[in-house]
Amino acid sequence: MKPKQAEIAVARTLTAAIAELKDPRVPLIVTVERVQISPDLTQAKVFVSSLGEVAPLLEALQHARGHLQREVARALNLRRTPVLEFLEAGQSPFA
């Protein structure tokens, strides 16, 4: 699977998985703005946004990272699942 294809698949999978989280820190509307995956498919930067405060959302996503990675692994069927890193959508991708 090419990185661009993987980025699209990860974004779709995470959008559905985040919507199903039952954490009170996760608002009803969370948008996965974009996903950047390294060429070797081992790291994935996930840029998210929501209405209101983003810091509690990032904390909740970091807490649920294991669950979200399992969902990505189940959907993508890759040899290695990318390690997810959640960032605010307005943040520079090179930070």
C-alpha cells in the first residue's frame, strides 16, 4: 500500500473510530483534517480539529491511542501498524 492510499484509509478509519469513543472529553463533532504517514508506514501524524477546546481532545485521543491503533490495524491489514501521533490541525506539520 502506498503512503497516500494509507493516509486516506487511516483518516476514514479514525473518523469512524473517534466518533464511537465514549470519553466525555471527546466532543460530538471531531474532524480528522489530514493524516501524514512516513514513507516506511511506521509513523502517522493525525491532525484533528473540533469546536471548542482542543487540548482535552488531544489528551483523550492520546489516552485512547492503543484502541485507535487496533482499529487502524484491523482496517488496513498491514504488516506494521503506524504509530499514531495526534496534533492540532492548525499546528505546523514540521514542528
